[in-house]
Amino acid sequence: MAAATMAAVRKALAVDPATRLSADRVQSIHAASLELLDDPGIWCTGERALAVFEAGGCRTARVSEGGRQDGYRVRIPAAVIERALESAPDEVVLGARDPANTLVLRGKEPKVYFGTGSQANLVLESRMASFRSEEAPEQAAMLPVYSESTGSIAHLCRSAHLAEHLSNVDFFIRNVNAQDESIPSEHRDVNIYFAALLHTTKHVQGGLESLEALQPMLRLAELVATDGAEPGGANPGGANPGHADRGATGRDGSVRGLPVSFIACPVKSPLQMVADTAEKVVAIAEADVPLVISCSPQGGSTAPIQEEGMVAQINAEILAGLTLAQLARPGCPVLYGAVPVRARLDNLHDFYGAPEFVHYNLGCVQMARSYGIPCYSSAGVGDAKRPGMQATVEKLPSHLSVAASGAQYIHYAFGLLDRTNVFSPLQAVLDDGAIGLVKQVVRPCSFSADDLTAAVEEIRSVARSSGVFARRVRKQLRRGVVGDAYAFADDGQADRVLERAQRKLEELYQLEPRRLSDATVDRVYAAVPGLIDRRMFDIR
Amino acid sequence: MSERDMLEEIRRSIIMGHLDAEDEGFDGSMEGTPGTVELVEEALEARTEPQQILTVFNAAMEEVGRLFEAGEYLLPDMLASAECVGEAMDVLEPHLAGTADTQKGTFLIATVKGDLHDIGKNIVITMLKGAGYQVRDLGIDVPADDIVAAVKQHKPQYLGLSALLTTTMTEMETVIRKLKEAGITDVKVIIGGAPTSEEFAQKIGADGHCRDALEAVEKLEALRSAS
């Protein structure tokens, strides 16, 4: 059999990683996490997870603890965790409808991808309107006006279409909670993923609401993976090295990984394994599909507020989930899913604009890198309620810092407002512009000795002639050595960022959807039960 | 190469901002290939009508302007193309003598006394040369009396005054006052520089203010059309 090849994949942003923790502190936190997983260990009520832990060499004891239902204390020995870390692959491949959008994540390599995230209940649509001052009628302005609505499958389709066309979006996590009453609850998963897969050729990721949906979901993903590929082409080696996952073979013989992967949150903080999601972790691991082990403790309520405590606890919780997955199927592809957040101290809501949100995330990125496991991290969330300057200011510290840290897979990065409650397409366009700037800021210095020699010659030459370097900028522009200006910069005196972003949003909505072929859609409808009327997915 | 092909080569060379064989051109890859200056020399040797070459200059710069407006070109591209035309005009001009439409007028320019900044001034020079104006550069830190003397000597249609500092921009008013005192009223004075404004231009009696080099070309074209 000819060896499978990896075709050109989506380019990641390579950085020289900024660090917050010293190597000693990383080791100390690792040791603290191991200590926590031994004592008190994990509280666990799920029979399936319990069986996996017991078979893997963990000590379990049925206990009755005050205020809780009876359950088990699972004490995970350090040796079991170390073995799990060894078996977790360094490289995870996330396929895509368009193979050129395939993502390759390597745990030790600080190469960054940005994507959407959350599952916002509300969508904030916008349009521009003209206003005139009542007091001074000569003063007029164009400003956005908004309408808020409950998330629907139509919003999700438009959001996936938008993500397809925003140049800095590398992957799509379903970012709108489609609450259409016409979708039966048992078929929500396939409809949500189909809506996304239909409108974006980028990698699609999300949770799995029902474990029963896993097999139909995998069938859906397999059919989508073959869209435009050689009919009947099976993936000979699997996209994730050493694993026989369900991809397809492209016309050029290249491996195409599945265009979907999953997120599961097996641990409720602090240190409690949830039966339902732990069972999903085991099932998805056994299916050998890439999986994010995501944990989201809240500093100040469900985790210590100080960063060393927060990072030690979330690290322990992720290691518990990761160990469960590796015990269920050694070598299954997993991402280290860090969503640490701080509590507001007036109401204990999530406080994403807090500096600690950045500190926590940076610590987690370093922990993941020390294990050689790709890091699913969080950036670009804030507390502002409307698109614009305040929202962008709140997002920028995490956008910039987490990218600079070299987290491989940054979710939440586009369009979220009011923490993760609202998705704003206009803010997503603004975030795309801001991330474009962030990419320019954090790219490493790359000049060679030859470049420096050429620069000296250039200075010498210009100093002897016009004294102006402007026309010599062209070569560097075309080489990509210098970046473009901010996408919504204005060349006049007025600041029309929102107006320009809204115009761009409307232009993107007008672009032709990059839908699956009709033949693939027909095959999907024939093979996957529970899909709603196909006209409901039409955004035209 | 046919004459038509030669003219097309010149047009393309200007659009790519490829000055001469030593110039790296649009993307750093054009060094060692003939640029605008060599191509114009070649065309003249082949007895191409100078007026035809001039027409190509205008057409090429129109296209460069369109690319700039469309956001495909940035100012460095525009400057490079303008420099091509400016340098090529020096080659072409002796062959155009006596023919109509050889130039749009003479533009005298100086950075005023006390101010040593000349980047903006030099960019304006490049752009105006590229647009077909005859440009005389008086340099930096030029006293008002020297500027008035130069206006008397060269009789330009336009005078450009540049200053970067709030402390030197007031010297522009002195120049305008001295021009009036000398009885010179037929030169249009355009001012520019970071601290200047339309309001300041009106206050000191200048005929126009330009925010940047592109606006300088536009303002001069407008003044030319109005005269």
C-alpha cells in the first residue's frame, strides 16, 4: 500500500513563545496536580468511567460524603498519569472539508490557530443608521443599531458562512445555540453539525449533547469528508499518526482527517467527574476521534483565585480526563482543554475581562507544552455588551498574550460579547481585524545575516540619495516582512471603524456559500436520520 | 520589438514602478532587467515620436492612480511610478522642445527658514514630477528673501512651502507677506506639513493647503484647471 501523504495544510502562526512560569514552577505545579489526583483524588459517580479507572490501576473506594450522593473516590497514582501522558500523541490532525484547511497541532510546537467558540444563546444583529443631534442638528453621525434574537439554525448557518470567509478564522466551533423548536432534541447534534459542515470548509468542532448521536455523527462526518474526494477512497493510515480514524483519501493520495472533532467536559470543578460526560469521553476515545478534554473552573468560586492554585487544580482536572481517555484507548488524539476563568466578586459571574483570565491561560499553555500535548486555550472574551471599542479593548490582552504564548488552538476568539452569552457578527468582523494585527505583532523576528547586509546597503544608498525609504518598502511588503494596516483604519479625519466593519460584514454575507455538493447532501440525507427539511439550512 | 510593443513595455514598467536596471522594482525581483529609463532611451533611439511616449506616461499614471484608489497599490508603489515618470521626463524633455503640452507649469518648492525637514517636500517633488510638472527644489532652511528672489528669477506658476514644526510654520506667513511687498501676485502659494491646516492657509493668505503629496497633485490640477 502506498504511504499516505499529508497535503498542504492550513498555515499556523508560528511564535517564539512568551512564558509566565519558570521551568521549576511548571514542575512544581505538575507535582501539585499529581498530589491532588492522589489525595483527595476524583469524586466519580459514573460506572463506565469507574470501570475504566479500576482496570487502569487506580484505587477506588465507595464513600459517602456529606451533602453528596454516594459515589467513589478515585485515586489516580502518578505512574498511571505518567503513562497516560506518554501515550497521548504529540500530534493531532483536525481534518476539514477542504483539505487545505486541515489543521496539524503539535504539542511541542508553538504554532497558533484561532477559532470561534462558545454556544451563545443570543445573536446580536446590526445595521447602520444615521443620527442627528437634537441640540445641534448640524451634528450627524452613522452609528450601528442592534436587534437581539434567540439563536437558531439559520443564525448558525450564517455564522458558519461568515467564519468561512473571515481570513483569520482557522476553525469553527458552533458558536450559536440553535434553539429551534422544530428540531427534536434527540436530533440536535446532527442538525447542528450539518448546518456548520454545509457552510464552512474549515474544521468543525463542538460538544455532543447525546451519546446516541455519536455514531450518526461519525457517519455524517465520513460522508462530508469524501465530498469531492475519490469515491470509495478509505483512509489507509488515518490522519492522526498511528491511528485508524475515519478519514478519506484525496485525489492526490493525501490523508484527509475527519472534518469534525468533539469537546467534552468530564470534570466539574473542583475535581468531580460527571457520569454523563465521562461516558462520552470514553466513547469518543474508543472511536479514536480527536477530543478536547475541556475544564472550566472559576477562580474565586470553584477554584482558588490565585493563579498557582487555579493552574494546579485545572491541570489536575484535565489530567484526570486525559487519563480516562488514554485508559479507554491508549494513543487516542486529545487536546488539553483549558478554559480557566475568574469570578466577579460582586455576583460570582464569569469575569473574562480580568487580568487573571490571561494569567491562568498562560499557565495552562505552559503546562500543556511541558506534556507535549496540543493546547486548546481561550482568548477574546470580555464583558462588554455591544461591539466596538470597549469590547475590543477587553479582548485584546488575551488575544495578544495567549497567541504570544503559542497556544496551538485558541477558541472563543471571534464575536463573543457579554462574556459568552451573545454572538455578534459585527464584533466577529472586528475581531478578525484585531487578530490580523495580533498576528503581525507576535510573529517572530526572522531576519538573516544576508538581510542585515542588504539593509545596511539600503541605508547607505538612500542616505546618499533621496533620504526617503518609502519606495523601497515595496519589496518588504510583497515578501510579507511588514504587515498591512488595521483592516478598518480610516484615511480621513473621521473614525468610521464600525461603519466599515458593518459594510464588510454585509459584503461577506453576499458571498456565494461554499456548500457541500448536492450529491453529498443527498448521500447525507439518505444515511443520517433526523435531519430537518434541507430548506431550513439555506441562507439565501 | 515593434513600436507598439515598446510603448506597452514602457507603460508596464511605469506601472510596476521599475525605474532602471539597477532598481529592484515592484517586488524585489526586477533588478538587472531594463527599467523605464532604459526603455525610453531605447524607444527614442528607435525614433518613436516623443509625444507618443508622453501619452504612454499619462496613461500609465492614470492606471497607477486607479490601482491606488482601488486599494491595490500603496503610496510606495505610487511614488515609485511617479519617480519613473520624473526620471524618464528628464530623458524625454529635450526631444519634446517646441511641441505643445510639454509641461503643466513650473513649481518652486522650499522648506522654510529654521526647518530642516524635507521628507514630505521630497515626496511632493517626486509626485509632481511624475504628474508632469517642472519642479525646482530650493532645499531646506530657506530664508524668505531667498524664496522671493527665486520666484522673481524663475517665474513659477506655483510655489510650495513646507514646514514640520509649529515654531517654523509661521515663517510661511512671512514669505507670503514679502511676496506681496515685492509686488508678486501671479504665483499660487500652496502650503503643507504636519502642523498646517486649511484654516492656517486661509489665515496667512495662501492659495491652498495640501494634507499630503497626493492632495498636492490634486490641488495643483484644480488650480491649473481654474486658471
